[in-house]
Amino acid sequence: MPENAGEGTRSPLNLVVLALLYEAPMHPYRMHTLIRERGKDRVVNVRSRNSVQQTVGRLEREGLIAASGTEQAGRYPQRTVYEITARGCSELLGSLHRLLSTPAREFPLFPAALSYMAIVTTSTAAELLRQRRAELAETVARTAETTRRAAEALPRIHLIEDEYAVAMGEAEIAWIDRTLGEIASGELDWDPERLIERARRDEH
């Protein structure tokens, strides 16, 4: 495997499209359908069908996939079928090795918001965190139930990302509960106006 293999897989959808073509050649509409049928739309954004088509076009330009023929079923229009190239296989496997072994430096929005939570009052922050906790709890419960039902028909490995999502959701709920308790007890406290005044003084 080339040393830099996997460096070009810059998005989750790139990875998923390559993985689907690693299974078998197919057209973009089939890819979009499988992503939704398998619940992979919980880990990649395919709200727009064009997103798959755009990803396919980009991967083809990079030489990671190639058109292998056309397919037509009934009255549906003729569709181009794609297959993964040798370079695409190397890219896919390199990406899996890198992403599974090395924590990526990601920039999710929630930590960014937490870093400026001091702008709002403790009471406002607590209320917002309670709202987040309630929504998280619903999402975790729903995902856990969906995973439990799917496990009756699918091998566990096909649901591993959902297990991870549940575990991460439960961990975040536990952190929110702990933080809410510290705000309620006064252990975690701040005054937005004083903090802003201090920041302004530090600028001079």
C-alpha cells in the first residue's frame, strides 16, 4: 500500500462511495438507495441526491473510480455504472487504516459553542444544556432501539457505527448531567459581564 494512501479521502461520502464500489460496480442511484436502506445516511449527508453524483464525478476525475458501462431497467433512463480502480482500492484501504487507528483533528460545533458559553449567564447555559440533553436522550433511545431491532437480522459488524453513536451520546449525556450538577451547586459559576470586562482590559 502506498505510503500516502488514504490521504485523498477527504469526506465521509467519499469513503462510503468507494466502499460501495468495492463491493460491486453500480450506478449513483443504486448507491444513494443503498446508503439509505442500510442507514448510512446517519453518518453521511445525502439529503440531496446530487451529493452522491457530485462525489462520483470528483472520484472519477481523481482516477479512484471509472465508468464501466451502462444499465437500463424498464422505463427508467440509462444510467452509467462505475467500478473502483486499483488506485481507488488503495485509497479506500489506506483511509480505513488511517481513520480507524488515528484520532482525527475535527472541529464540531458543540465544543466551539462551549468555548464561548461564558457569554451567557449560568441560568441560560443550564437551560440550554437541559434542552440539548432532552434531545440527545431521545436520539440515543431511538438509535438504540433501531439498532436492537436491526440486530435480529444483521451481523453486529454492520451496526457498529450505531453502537458507537449510542456510546458517544450516552457519554455526552453523562457529561451534561455532571456539568448541570456543578452549575446548580455553584461549583461552576461565572459572571458574563465581569469576564467581558476582564477580556477588554487584557486587550489594553
